[in-house]
Amino acid sequence: MQRRMTLFLMLLALPLSGCVTAAVVGGTAAGSAAFDERTIGTQTDDVAIGTSINTRLMAEKDMPSRWVSVQVIDGVVYLTGYLPTREHVERAVYIARHVNGVREVRADELKVGEPAALAIVSDSWITTKIKSALLADPVVSGFSIHVETVDGKVYLTGIVGNRKHRQRAVDIARSTAGVTAVIDLMQARQK
């Protein structure tokens, strides 16, 4: 069963760009509410906020939002990926800030430029390997952690049960081939 899940996730992520991969894998996590440390109401609110931001970015004229990943945890929005100009980045942040329910927008990792095609495939592969390892791990629940990779840099977001789970997720990401850095944006419910 574990091999089938790993193969399924790898096949699913390969042809997809960063933001679509995040939506699919993140959607899997959101659909597994029993493993998420957030309340059902908070999860629902976060999904609604993320959907609203993605919809507004896609509707924005001259906004190549396909390279932007939106992750929302407890009303905090994380924007990662690429946009062509500083003005695009500022506009994306403005759009995200003005969605109802957003408490904070973190866009430090939203880069100016355009990703190389090979980097997108490599990043998707790294994300898939980490997500598969998290799902198979007996210590930490891969369903409660969102994984996003940009230029080999891995961003881990989500809410986990305790510091042990948080550290385990970071260790799994760091030990994955191709990872250049791990940015831990997770929250632990218990010390």
C-alpha cells in the first residue's frame, strides 16, 4: 500500500507545475482533516482564503499566477514561487492582504524572475519525495504538513502535534536528495 501511495503521488506531481502540485497535494492534506491539528472550522476558513486568493490572482490581468503557490495556515498566508517583476510581487501581496480572514501575508520567498523548466520538474520531484516520506513515516503525519519546493529550497508549513514531529519533518526534508535548504514554517501545538 505504501509503495502504491508513493507511486501515485510521484506520477501525480511530475506533469504539474508548482502551484498546481501544491493544490493537489495540499488538497489531499486538507481532505484528511483527522490528521490535521487545526479545527475543522479553521481548516475550512484557510481553504476558503486560499481559494479566494488563487481565484483573484488568476483573474488579475497580466498576473502569471501559475508560478505562485498559496498556502494558508490559521489565516497566515505564505506566498512562494516566482513573478516576473517587483510590481507583480507587490500586487500579489496586496491582493492576498485584502481577502477577508487574512491575518498576515508572508511573501519573503516570492522571487522576481521566471523559473527554469528543468527547475520546475526537479522541484516537483523533491516535493513528491518528501511528501511520500512524510506520509510513510510512523512518527509524523504527512497529512498535516504542506511541502513546497522552489529552486531546491523546501518550505514546510502546517500545524503538527509537538516539537518532536516538527523536527522529524525537518530531518526528513533535509535528508532528501536535491534539497538545498529547509525553511521550517510549521507550528507545534504542544511543546
